[in-house]
Amino acid sequence: MELKLLEPEFASPLTDLIIDLDHLRRKQLSGTTHEEVFFQLKQLFHMLESIGSARIEGNNTTVASFVETRIEDRPYIDENIKEIRNIEETMEFIDNSIRERGLTKSYLKELHYGIVKGLTPPPKGEGDANPGAFRNHGVEITGSDHIPPETAHEVEAYIDELIEFINKDHPAKYDLLKVAIAHHRFMWIHPFGNGNGRTGRLLTYAMLVSQGFRVGEGRILNPTAVFCINRDIYNEQLAKADSNTSEGIESWCCYVLDGLKEEIAKIDRLTDYSYLVRYILKPSLDFSLKQKLVNEDEYAILLETVKKQSIQNSDIQALFPKEQSTSISRRLRHLKEKKMLANDIGNTRRYHISFTNSFLIRGIIPQLARNGFIPIRDD
């Protein structure tokens, strides 16, 4: 099966998608969201990305139950939780390393190792008997008629070809096509004994980050959302690409790039702080007050924090004019102990909202779902 780029016709929908996505890549984001609040959003979407990727493989952990493990910071004995945490940690690894190291065969093995470490191998678990090593035996793909390459020699040869394809210096206009084609090719090879789906989706994430969709420069990525909305469509599109026809490959590429365009454009809205406050943070605080996760005084302090993004004692003094400074400090310290406020980096006298590891996340998740940012449902 030949590995090559497509040359879509100018009138093709695929050409329009390539142009639109390249515009998004180069677009300067408004970036009005506080740096530390943005970082929490990135963590939150890493969590959602990880749950979505695991759910595609049959992990039945709900968003709500995983959120509780984060709030309580309890040990995760359950392998379903461990599987999701592995994906989160591997995404963080990609963020911290991909730009310096690039995509190599050894890097791909490290991604797989991170995905399956500590998990029981099949048939009882979602690990692998040989973490970080390519398989030397045949495998079957559930729900697919495709038979992947069977010998260790074939697997190595096809992976070498894939890595060369990814790193070849093609014109930038082909970058996003390469992401879609590489994802399919990786799944077609199925190079590991288990964990190929999770590793392949993180390969997609790594390629996007390395191509200029910079998470550290004001952008959040959630590419697994493209694949986890409807697993049947995902498998159907992979099968079309397996046919190795131009029509099948183009259909697959349209499916991937159209999904990426929608997800990136949607999540970029969260960098507009006025949008974030109106549709996510303020309704989340209202939810927390209604559910008695906070009292009215705490709500008032947190709402003031959300409005100003970052506060200090004097900002809160105006809410409680009859109280002494020491009393105000105690209020702030109490919210910090509850992980609802956190100090700004480099300034212990200023505070910003904290929601990824506190009870506030119980309000954040429903608002993200209500506004279309979460493609997975707790059935």
C-alpha cells in the first residue's frame, strides 16, 4: 500500500478545509484569558481528551466519576482510571518534548510505553505485554476487515517509511494532509500488540503541536473529539482509507480535517475572557452556590475574582468593608485551602480562580457540555 500525499483538485472540499485550517494555525488569538486560568483550561481539556480516547477503546469511566478522583486526589487503583491518567501524562510529555525532539521511531515507542505502563495486558486489561516495543506477531482489529502487516520485519519497514514521510520537508500547505494520512497509516500498520488506537491519536496530537498549533502560545487542542463523537463513523472512514483509492483517502482526510477545524475554532473561543466568563465561569459559580458547594460570602469573593481575573486583599475589602485586613486574609486563605483560589506565579499577594482540582470543577463540566465543548456524554 503506497504512502503518498494527495493532490486535491482546487474545487475539492478538501482544498477549502486545508486553507481554512492554515488560517486558524496562523491566526493571532485574542489571548485575554489570564495565563493561569488558560493553563487550567488546558489541563481540563487534556483530561477530556484522555477520557474520550479511552472511551473509544471501551473504557466506561464517566466524566463525573473521573472528576471525583481529581477532586479527592485519591490513589487510582482502578485500571480504568489509570488508563486515563496515562493518556493525560503522555500528553503532558508531548507538550514538553515534541518541539525539541521531533517525531522519531524511538519517540513513538515512548508514547506507547507511556500509554500502557502499569496496565494489565489483554485479555484482562488494556496494557501490553511489551510496552514500548513493536509487535512480532499478527494482530486483528476489532470491527475491521483489514489485516495489518504480520511480521516484525514488515512492521519495522512500514514504521520507518511512516517516520520518513512525517519528517520529509514537504511544503507547508501539505502539513495538515500529512496529519490525517499519517493517522490512518499508523492505524493500518497497527505496530504494537495493544494500545494502537490511543497511541495513534496521540501521534495526531503530537503532529499538530509540532506543526504550529502551539498549546503553549494560547491554543488548546482536543483532536480526539473528532474521533470519539461517533466511533462507527470513525471506523467507517478508516475502512474507506484502507481501500487505498484516491476517493477513499480523500474522504478520510475530509473527515479528519473538517472535525479538526470545528474543534479548534470552537475551543479558541475560550481564550476570549469575556466569552469564558459569560458562558462558563459565571454560570459555574452560580451552579456551585445553588449546590451549596460554596456559601454566599465565598461566592461573592470568587465572582469578584472571576470578574477581575486576579485579585488582592484590597479588592475583597470592598466587599466586606467592616472587616479587618486580617479577617480578609483568613477568607482568602480558606478558599486557597479549598483549592478554589491559587496564588499568581511570582506574586503571593494576588489570587486567581482555581477549578481543575476543586469542587468548582463540578460546575465547570456541565457548562462546557451545555456549550458544546464536550463531545462525550455520561450515559
